[in-house]
Amino acid sequence: MNMKKNTQAIFDKNTVEFVTVAAEFCGFLERVSEQKRSQFVDTALKLLPLLYLKASLLPECERMEDFDPETFVTESDYEQLRREVAALMGDRDDYLEVFLDDMMYSDTPIHQTVSEGLADIYQSVKDFICVFRLGLEQTMNDSLVICREQFAEFWGQRLVNLMRALHEVKYSRHAADDEEDDCGFEDEGVTEDELYEGLDMGEE
């Protein structure tokens, strides 16, 4: 095992940039109750592609410990976030999906929800961020390995599925109704430059 190579991976530029975007993504979801639906959807459609891009650039590394790093997102945390997103999305939370492993056993699209999909991604990414904030290099490394694996095997596909569903919410014929519900709201889109301003991966 090349300890130096693995240590370099956790401080790699692409890792640091992923940590930054992941922290912003988690913070965005934790503030869901403060947002209007149109604002939430618009920002999600900016953050999710950026999160995917940064995750796809994470450097390869190997496990250094035999056991998994600590997890931080509890079942209660997950369920609270899912409920808050579901409440905000309302009747636009549901969508049909065909890009799922279960589709091999089904001839029709499978019912999915935006709220559960975002909570799934949040759980994986938040656990990763929390481990990194501890600053222990071996567990940081192993958390990076796990995050890359989960991205490839699970939440990367979930993310792109959600993009299609959220795109439909924003640009469908129902979008005008959402805009009327948010009357008086001025769009506060997030740019990539803004994502990096004032973010410190060591802060809560």
C-alpha cells in the first residue's frame, strides 16, 4: 500500500473542490424549509450537475483500514430531510423512472420521489463531509474511497434521474403555476463562483 499516494489523494485539487461543492449541496438541503419551490428547483438544477462533475473527477485511492469510517446521518435526520423536501415539492414530488435496477423485473416505469432521491444523495455526501471535517487522514482516505464507490454504484445514477424530474418541474406547462405560487420572489440563482466564496470545509 502506498501511504504517500493515498495521502495525496485526500488533498488533491479535485477532492478539495468536491468537498466544497458537497458542503454547499448539504447546506442547501438543510435550508429547504426557508425556500420557495421554484427557488429550490432552480438552485438544485445548478448544484446537481456541478456535484456530479466534481464527483466524477475524484482521484482513485485504496482503502487503508479494514473497517468503515463512522457515519453521521441518522435515520431521523434522513426522514426529516425527506419530509421537508416532500412538503415543499408537494404534488411535483412524484415521478416515474425507468433507469433503476428493479426495472429488469418490471414492464412499466417505477414510482420515485424527488424527496427520497435527494435524501439518499445527502446521506452519502454528508457522511463523507463529516468524516473529512475530523481531519484524520486514514479515515478521510477511506471515506473518499467509499464516496467514489457509492457515486459509481448508486447516487450518481440517482442524481441524473433527479435532474430529469426537476427539469420537468421547471420547464413543463405547470411551471407557470409554480411561479404564481411564488409571486414576488426574485430568483437568486447560484453560480459556480458563488459556491466557492466563503466556504471552509472545516466549518459546520
